[in-house]
Amino acid sequence: MNNSAVPRAQAAESEERTRDRVLSAVLEHGPVSAAELGDRLGFTPAAVRRHLDALSRGGLIEVKMVANSATGAGRPARKYVLSRQGQSKLGNDYLDIARGALSALGSIAGPDAVTEFARQRYEDMERRYRPVVEAAGASVEARAEALAKALNEDGFVGSTTVVGAKAAHSTMLAVQLCQGHCPVQQLAADFPVFCDSETEVFSRLLGVDVRRLSTLASGGHVCTTHIPVGRTKSAVRDSGPTAGTRRVSINLQERP
């Protein structure tokens, strides 16, 4: 090896290590912007974008367009999350451990124990989100928007879209709540009770029966929940997970 080849090899190795640091930071903090990554890692904006472009070309990360979590106004920001390929590159040990633990729980204590585990996990989400949603008032549309913002703060890339505004009957008016990222996506593919429990929490928080149209876990591009806003609401008076059981429809229309 000639003298000039050694520095080139060292530079390439250093570049790869730096790229792995960026990838790990996207895993830990995603959805995250290039500017946020630069601040966390101490890199210049140009350096961060160079690595992000390379990781994107390699299929290791994906771009999510995220609305302003505080106001919802302005142009959506570009945020980065790991792709499935990126998660595989960093290793699936954590996922294998979680799968094994839940499988063992189901074998030892029965499937109801897994359901209870998922229910408790999302009841914690419900307790944290309820004050935010309640502060939005009685309007289901406003509550859905507040829920989307709360999901955004937790990295779920939440957004809402009004549908049926031009329909002949007001009962057709609805909001579609979308989530572009799910931290338990692969786990929920094996244990769909996680999706079911989340949907039930949304129904209780919003005070209406909701319908899940698609999930990332089942191969959808986003998780989409259909929320009717043009019909009589009764459960807005509910105060928590024990206030009553609402009917939740799980109707996955998007498959791999």
C-alpha cells in the first residue's frame, strides 16, 4: 500500500463512523431535523446534510414532513426517521427481546396478560394526553387536532385532515388522524393488540366511536384513524379509561 492510500483509508473509516453516529442519533431522537442533529452532534449543517443524503440514498432513513407542533402553521419541516432497513442495520436485539418477553408472558399467563400489558401502556399515554385534549373544549375536531399535536410531541408525526366537508349531509363530516411514525411498529405487527389498545384510547379521548383504516404495522404507509365529527357526541363527558367502554372498529384497508 502506498503512502497516499493510508490517509484515504483512514478518512473513509472516519467517515463511516461519523455516518453511523448520525444514524444512531436519528434512531434515538427521530423524527429529527438536520439542524437538530447538527446541534446534538456538533456538526456543521453541510456535514449533517451530506451524511443524511448518503443514508437516505442507502435506504437507511426516511423523510417525514411534520407540521409545526405549536401552531400547525407554516410549511411542514423535513424530519428524519429510521427505515426498516436502518433498524436492521443497527440490530434487532431489542426487538427480539421484546417479542420473546411478550411471547413468554402469553405462554405463561395467557393471551389476556399480553392484552393487559398493552392496555396499561396506552393508559399511560391517555393520562398524559387527556389534559391537552380536554383543554381543546367539546369540539371533536378541535380535540382531534390537540391529539395530533400531542402525538407529534412524542414523535408519532401526527396530523389531521378534514374529509366530507362538501358532503350533502353534515353527518358525513369527519377528521382523519394520521401518524407517520410508530416506535413499536414491528412489535405491533406480531401483537396487533397494541394497535387495538391505542385506538381505544383515541376513542375515549375524543368521545366518539373511531375506525382504524390502516396501520404501519399491517403494511400501510401511515396509521390512519377515521373520526366522525358530524354526529351526536356522548362520550366527551367520559373522564378516563374506567368511565365506560366505547365501540371501536378496526377495519384495516391497507395491506402489504
